[in-house]
Amino acid sequence: MPPEKHALLSASSAARWLNCTAAPRFEAELPETTSRYAEEGRLAHAIAELKVLKKFTVMTNRTYNTRLNKLKKDPLYDSEMDKTTDLYVEHLTEQAMLYDSAPTVAAEVQVDFSEYVPEGFGTCDCVMIGGDTLSITDYKHGKGVPVSATGNPQMRLYALGALRRYAPIFGDTIQKVRMSIDQPRLDSYTSETITVEELRAWGESIKPIAQKAYSGLGEFVPGEHCRFCRGRAQCRANADGQTALEDFKDCVPASSVPADSLVPQEYAHIGAHGNIVHPLLSDDEIGDLLIRGQHLVKWYKDLEEYATSRLLDGKPIKGWKLVAGRSIRTFTDQDAAIEAVIAAGYDEALVYDRKPKTLSELEKLMGKAEFAEKIGQYVVKPLGKPTLALITDKREAYNPAAADFAGVAE
């Protein structure tokens, strides 16, 4: 299993402390929490590590099967873990084949990047070295959002640590670093390759930021990076940044005015800063408010989650209480209930509905390869409905004309 100890300035939280330098010391004062998803991730990583060792090092089948069966006895084990870790090993095998000769491969490698980040250390899921290239791969088991390897600070810190660890062996032969993030459950696999010089220059550029974050003299800077911060609900800077309601209060919704009517200029008024304010929002203002609004919604949900947790612990939240939500009736013993219905004279055909498994359930049952081979010809994926996304989103812009011809099999 991956180690439980974490650095104050961990690689996994680098995207946060590089933006909000006050975050590390702030979070250190708050209790750590875990979740079923985190525990599942740890188990999946242990299975992935075992399979990497079996594939790339000397391990007997008996040792492998004994260790794998032990992991499978964990209550959190799911057969999907076998499929996703198999795909992970396939991707690693493809990476290994990029080398002219078999590379050196190691799993769960402890690395030290304290040359750039005070007391910085972490664990690389897989390291490969061959020729002039060092490759590191990070396996992510979650089903949250795809994470890109491009410009990823976590991967770059791991790479700096790996360079430091293997420099005494390989010296200056390593000229390039390839960093990959594998998320099998999201069908996401991304890579970035940069030179060692570029990587080290980046490491030098973050040194003063890391020192500031470590010293405890950092600044609170809320943003998208707050998402995984333990204190996001209690953070005053985050709350101060949620000003969307103030922006909305004096706005006249565009829908209250007929689209084909013109609003007389006399209805405009002078704003607080002496500027002329028109009663209708411009499209540019709508775009800005959409960005502010989405952060407000996320923040409010964090507040709800925190308040619920405190009330469950018996701590008061002024003006709020917990009540029983809507519930749905359920059988204490469904099999016994169905037997009683049939015994009452109802035909079994009336009691049961026969329906096939969903596409996703069948793919999970068969595995991606067999699913594609046996029934892939019957699968189409139509273009999804138009959905708002930030202009920085990597997906292609929606094309109404293309939607008319969508439905290509995958």
C-alpha cells in the first residue's frame, strides 16, 4: 500500500499551494478526513503496484497469486479494479515499447524533491528509465474529472525527485522526461515530454513560492484550486471571494424584457462609481456572472456539507437544524416478500420484469476488449446535447451541423 505520511508541501497539493501559499499551514491545523473513495483508491494502487512488479520484475506466479488473493479479500475490492489496473499495465507496456531496449522499471518509488520544495517528498506510481528518457506515470483510480499531465505541478515535482534519485546511476544520460497521468475509469490518458533543463528551470522558478508556503507567511488566494482544500468551507478568504450575490442584486433579468423590444435610454442609471448602468445585462456581463455563479454554487455546497457534519456532531449552527429528508419505502427481505406475493396467487410473470443489462453494465461484465469485439458493431455514440463550458475547456466547440450527422460507432 502507498505510505500514509504526507509532506506539508505535497506534490499532490502543489496546484493549491502554488496559488494559495497560506493553504498548507492553514490546512495543517484542520483534522484530516478520509472517504470510501480514498480507501478504494489506496486498494487499487496496491493492486496496480503488484501487477507492475509481476510484469516488469521477477516474481513467481505463486507469490503473485497469493498477494493478489489477499488484496481481493478486502471488503472494498471490486472486480472493476482488476480491469482498470490491467489497462494501466497495458499502457505501461506500450510506454516500455517506445524504448529501443528494455527500460529499467520500478513501482511505488519514494522520491525526494526537497532541493526545490522544503521537506518535499512523495511517491511515483511507476518510473521507467532507458536511453535518454525518464518516464513517470501516475495512476488515478477516481471518477471525478480528467486531469491533464501538461504543465502538471504534481508530475513535475515527482520528476524532479526521480531525477535526483537516479542521477547517481544514470548521470547525464537522461536528457528528457516524459510524464503521464492514467485515469482508466475516465478513458483519460495524457502525457507531456520536456527536457531536463526545462524541468529544472521550472523547479528553480517555484522555489521562492514553495519557501513562502512553507514559512507560514503565505497569502490566501481563493480559486478553482480550493476544490480539495480541507478548509474550503471555513476559509474567510474563500467566503469574501464569493460576491456573486452582490453582483446580481441590482441586475434586471434579461428575460423580463421582450427580446424584440428596446429599453429606452432613460431607464439607465448612474452606478456607484459614476458609470452609466443599463438595466439589461450585456452578453459579456452574462459570461462573467456565469463564472462567478458556478464558484458560488460550489462554495454553497461546501457550506452545506460542513454545516451538516457539525450538526451531526452535536454542534449548533445558528439558524439551522437537521430534519429527516424524504425517504422511500423498502422491503426488509425482498425475496421473502416476492414469495409471499406468489403464494397469494399472483402469477410469477406478473411479479418479475425481465430486462437486459445496460450498455455500461455489459461492458463491465465483458471487459472493454471483448465488448468491442463481440458487440461493438451495435454501439453508437450520438453527439451530446449542447452544454456550457469555459473557453479554456479542451473539448471542441459544439457544431449544430455536425450534430445532424452524429452517431459514429465507438
